[in-house]
Amino acid sequence: MDTEATNHLAVRAIKLIPSDPCSKEVEEPKLTVRDCPEAPKFEVRCHAGDAGHLEVCSGSVSVRVGQRIRREGKEELWGSLLVECKEQDDGSLAVEVVICHPDWDEPVRIASIQSNPSDEKAAEPTLRCDFQQKQL
């Protein structure tokens, strides 16, 4: 598709008629631990405005957020934020927050948040936060 031609397309609101199935509100069930096939390691709740809503639990998660930028005279969607959640080899859980910039050679991790829910000796819930920037 010619990207230059698509930049000149007019954007109009979509008009929904009352009988249209997309215009009906649907009550979404609340997600509970028992709704997951096994004990969840991570939970994602995403509200994307008019586009929809997502609530899931999983053993791992990868979320990319893109935003419109102008580069080399053209508009494009750039994946500027990446959040990756996974279980480590030692059983601990890690959430990594990564920023990507079109002018950088490498993405930069700006946060790492770790927990160890299987540590039965811990007296309190523990989250370890590392805000040291690290090139990936």
C-alpha cells in the first residue's frame, strides 16, 4: 500500500445505529484467580478507550505500546514502550520496563521489578525495584 497516499485519507467518525451489535454495551466478567487454569504469575488489565478492554492472567506477558511519530518526513507508529513479564530460572518473577527511541542504537531498560512468591520465609510481601538504566 502506498503510505504517502494513506496519509491523505480523511478520518471520519463511524456512526453506529442502535441495532448495530457494536453499539451494545456488554458486561464483562471480573477475572479471579480461580478463572485461571493454574495459579497466575501475572495479571494484565488493559483499557484501550473505545477499542476495548482486556483482563487476563498468564504465566508470562509481553506488552508493546506504540505511538505515532514523525520520522524522515513521514508519520509512523513507533513501539516506544515494552513491558515483559516472565518467571526467572530461580522461580522469582520479573517485570522489565524497556524504552525504545528511534535515535538510539539500543533499547534501554528503565525498571526491573522482581518478586519471589515462593519464598515462604518472607515475613512480608516483597517487591524489589531496580531503576538503574541498562542498555539491552
